[in-house]
Amino acid sequence: MPLLRPLRALRYGNDHLHKLEQLVSPAVSGEPTDRSQVGEVDAHNIRQLVRGDFGPLADEGAPAFTHAARLLDQWKREGVLVRDPRPTFYAMEQDADRPRRGLVALVRLAEFEEGIVLPHEATGSKSKEQLVQQLAVTEAQFSLVMAVVPDEAGALRDFLGSLPDRALAEVVDGAGVRSRLWREEDPAVQLALAEALRDEPAVILDGHHRYEAALEVKRRAGGSGHRERPIDYVLMLLVPASDPGLHGRPTQRVLTDPLGDEGEAVLASLGEHFEARDFESTEALEEFLANPGGIRVGLVREGLRQGLRLREGVELSLPPTLADVDAAVAEHLILAPLRSAARQDPNATGRSGSLWSHNASTATEVAERVYAGEAELALFLRAPRPAQVLDVALAGEVMPPKSTNFVPKPPKGLLFASLRSF
């Protein structure tokens, strides 16, 4: 684990806590369908900063996010945002269907090759440069990176299990997720936690692009000798691997283009690797996928719902840790051959980081798209277990892009960090 450091976080001031559900993102109203837009959210909603690429506070020709930087300064002057007076560790609980708790702190940035902070899946680069500009111009981190730590000694678990009933702040956001926040200002407690986690890796669960953007800002700033700088750190939510609320949702791959003859031939040959079983309903297919036994993939085409289970003895050209992950096996035996048949560039990525779009909708919604002729086919993939994610990352491997969808995501707007000073 890299160095943990407490921070004096920026938060909405007391005069605004009564409408916090309007200020965080996702907000209870005004959230845009197009996530690249601000939307019709409150005038002080965090999206005004996060999506403030351009706006009236910026001069013509000014760099992107100049408007957001000036708006941030204005909010601080007006008391919309306040900064906690003492360096603090924060605890955050999120509860959708089951609560999950984590520690929020500054974590010293480290290159992935150092083995201190690790990715668990490959990423595209489409949004990273925009995030780099946002960090550099606003000098603030508006979003949390979420990571899992083994927490071998249970120190983090014990700390998070002893939080008082009354929280510093509480909000139910537009996704129906209740988030609560606590402060831990005792330097002795902070030091004990940092020491307990010192030799443990942190594996990123959500926010790979944000971490990589923070790394790039640090690289461009150059060395600082022995002087510690805020840009040497990233704001991170650390969740112990033992937390029962740590789980992900299944993911999908949705192909909208026609398969062509070669693609059809790939699908026709899947029987060499998989045992196939047809189902009458999407719900029955989901039940098949819910079974923990073996590698399982759901395939949906117009008029077809099929469960695929990897045959015993099939040899895979994959590292052992990836051979146990449905998404990696599906990539190896189904998606890569289909891309080759379509003569698609294997190094190209779409907006989601994958040539096949990642769809966070439910299986039923995706199936309806296929049956309506809006997509050629879909693959349903089971969510990797947290233990699998740790195993893959610690082995120095990465899953295919968008293999996981850990929920709930940390909301934007409860806490953010200044890059101007500690």
C-alpha cells in the first residue's frame, strides 16, 4: 500500500446540507441522459464543476475547464463549499440493497509497474486527456477512485465496524443509494490505520481512468525532490475485501453490426468449446448464469436464448487466473474470433473502452433490444467475485475492458480534494 495521508476535504457547507440530494451526482432531479452534459441540475450541483468544460466565466480562447476553476473559486468565496479545518480520514457507507463501507483518504500515486496500486482490467484512453485537463486547470479532484485492499489483519474492517450511529452527512441520491459520511480526526487512529495497511496492495475497482489521469498530471509536473505535493496523491475509497457489501453486477456485450458469413461460422463452431442449452425466457437464462459451476456465458439472438458452459478439458491459452473469469474466456473464445472475422482492429476501442459496447442495463432490457432488431446479438457475463479480481491483479494480469461493474459507485459531491495545498 502506498502512503496514506489524511486530507482537509472540500464539502458543501452547512447552509446547503438540507438539499444535498440536489447537489450530489446522481441528483434526484435534472440528471442528463447524455452524461457528457451538465443537465438541468441545481445551480450548485457538482456537475456544474465536473462538466464545466466551457462556460460564461471563461474568456474566449481560455483552456477547457477555466470556467469550472473560476466557478469553484466563487463557490468557496460564497461559502457554498467549505474546507474541513483539520487533516481527516473519512469513512463512507453506501447502501443500495446491502451496505458497503470504506475509508476515504489520500493515497500516494504509484506507477502500476511498482505493484503498489494495481489495475484489474484493461482500459481505453478516450476520456483520460479530458480528465487530465480537468485536474490541471481546476486543481481539484471531484471524484473518488474505489479500490479493494486485502486487509489481512482486519484493522480496516474493525475501524469501519465501530463507527457511531450519527454521521457527519447523509444523503439518498437520484439512484436511490443512501450514502453516509463520518470523520476520523485522531492522529493516533490515522497512524494506526496507515501502518496496518502499509504493506498491502490496493486494487482499483472503479476509476481506472481517474487514477491514470492523476498519474499523468504528476508526470507532467516533473519531480519535486523530497517535497510532498497534493498532485502526488489521489483521493481514494478503500474497501476491505471481507466487506459483505462488496459486489458487482453482471455485464453485457452488445453487437449492433451484422455478423456476416465468417461471424456466423464462428458462432456455429462454438460447440467445440461449449455445451449449449436453449431457454424459453430471459429469466431462465439468468438462473442458468447464477449457478456458480464452471465458465458460463449467455448468448441472445433474435428468437434464441442460449446458455453456454465451457466443456471439461478445453485448453485455454490464458494465464490460470484469467482462465477462471467468464469475461476473459468469452473474450478469448468468442469475442476475439468475431472481431477477427469482421476484420476489426483488435487495438481499437469504443467510447466504453471496448469495441463491443458495454451495457449496464438489465439482461431483460438488453434482450428486448436484440428481439426488436436494434442489436445483432448480446452476450451476458457473470460478475467476477472480489476474490477473483484480487487474484488477477496480484498475478500481474488484467481482465478485458468492462469486465466488472462494482456498485454502487461513490457519489460525486460528498467529498473532493484540493490540489493546491494539503
